Amino acid sequence: MVSDIANAWKGLELAEKGFEDWLLNELQRLERLEHLAKKFKNKCDIHEEWSTGECCPLSLSSVTSSRKNSDDFRWLFRHRLLHRNKTEEIPITPSPISVLAPGLMPDHRITD
């Protein structure tokens, strides 16, 4: 009789532990769902503002400023590209000088 009570008690403890594990997993799942629902609501609000034009109304000054930044970027890109092309031509330039006046330029060729 005592062993029956002890076995029943162990079974009850195992069932209670299983229920606690299930309950903890369920709470974590619900917290995750709540987080995802808040994230979805935030995205919906942002989309709603964007679609109604409330989030970022365009003005002439903002368009002009954006255009100026774009032009500045294009100028900088062209300038860097031109500079790179000029620096790539520099190693080619000493070659004719070394041919014309071999004593003026040291020979930096790699020999095997």
C-alpha cells in the first residue's frame, strides 16, 4: 500500500512536470506570437502612413535637395574614375623615358 502511494506520487510529480513544461512552452509561444503581432501592426501602420502620404510628403525643397545630392554624387564618381584612369597611366609613362635616356631612370624590372 505504501509503495502504491509512492508510485502514484512519482506519477503525479512526472505529470505535473510535464504540464509545467507544456505550460512554459505555451507561454513562450504566445509571447513570440505577441511580438510578431506588434511587429506586423507596426509595419501596417508604416504602410498606412506611406500610402496616405502622411509619412514623408514631398516638397519642392526636398526634391531639389535630393537632386543636388545626386548631382554631387555623380560628379564625385566621375572625378574618382578620372583620377583612377590617370593613376593607371602613370606606370606606362616611365617606359618611353627609360628607352630615350637609359641613364636617367633606374631599371626596376623583375628578372627571373
